[in-house]
Amino acid sequence: MNFKVLLVALLFGAYLLVSHCVLADPVQHAQLGVALALAPPLIALVLFCLASGWHRLIAPLMAGVVVLIWQTSAWLSTHFSWLYFLQDAGTQLCLALMFGRTLLAGQRPLCGQIAALIHGGLDAALARYTRRATKAWTGFFLAMFTVSSLLFLFAPLTAWSAFSNLLVLPLTGLMFVAEYAVRLHCLPQRRSEMRFTDTFRAYSALQRSPAGDTTGER
């Protein structure tokens, strides 16, 4: 495994574990909780500006964010768990929409786009399978969004935190493994062409493409 990927994975795992510990006692760790909850969106904002070539906007945006945090510090210290929830549930909903929108008429299912990059095209059997797989991923992320929302609204905060910080990634990994196993079972004729890591490489290539291939075989 690439050292940078491993380092990022370890840091992200540590972030999730510390976040869970903070949410287990939010009153005692309010300041740390605010900092941890705000870190991902602020980092994402900076990376977006860098990727878009808007380097000069970073300083004024950060200054505006600092002022906003200072003005709302009292509210943030007692409600920072909502920031965690909005990030978690928002991510699951965005992923569901990302897969689901490619099921609309005139679109190629996202799993089909990835498979086309791996195999150089789709035959009828692979096209049918990738549509079903895209539906399965859409349903999975909708289910994760629903469970996260229900736990946050109606269960103790520690229960929601355990699900969000400790279970979401393993469940997503289990979904990857399950889908791969089903793929091998449904498409035995392509077994020799399917490697687990190809999906991640193809998706990365798809993200780097100028517009992405969203039309075609359905």
C-alpha cells in the first residue's frame, strides 16, 4: 500500500476514534469537539480553493470563518454534535444522490461507467448487472442516511456516535466485499478479469476525467 494512503487512513481512523471519545462526554470536551467538527469542512474549503485556482480567496474566507466562529462560539460549544451529524448524514445522502441520479433516463449507471473503464465496454449481461449494483449502492447509502438520522434524533448521542464514527466505514467495506462476491457469482465468465482493486482505480480515473461518461448503455 502507498505510504501516503496508509498515513491518511491512520490519521482518519484516529480522527474518528477521538471524535467518538469527545461525543461520549460532550460537555467536558466542548472546545475540542468544536475544533474537530469544524476541521473537515474547513480543510475541504481550502482544498477546493487550491484545486480551483482561487488561492487569493483562502485568506479572506478563513478570516470570515474565524469571525463567524467567534460570533457563534456559545452556540457551537453546546450544539457541535449537530455539525458532526450534518457531515455524516450529508455525506451519506450525497453518495446516495451521486449513485441514484445516474439511474435516471439518459444516464449510464455509475457502476456501469466504472465497469466500462475496467473492461473497455459493456455487454448486455454486464450492463444489467451494473444497473442493479448501482441501485444496491443507492439503497445502501439511503439506508445509512436513514439510520444515522434516526439514531441522532431518537437515541443517546453515544449510540449515534458509535454508528457514525465506528461502524459506517466497516459497513461500507463489508458492502464492497459483498458486492464483489455477488459480481463474481453473477458474472462467472468475467471472473478472470475482475480484481477487487480495479474498482477503486477506475473510479479515480473517472473522477479525473473532464466531464465523465454519464450516458450510453443502460
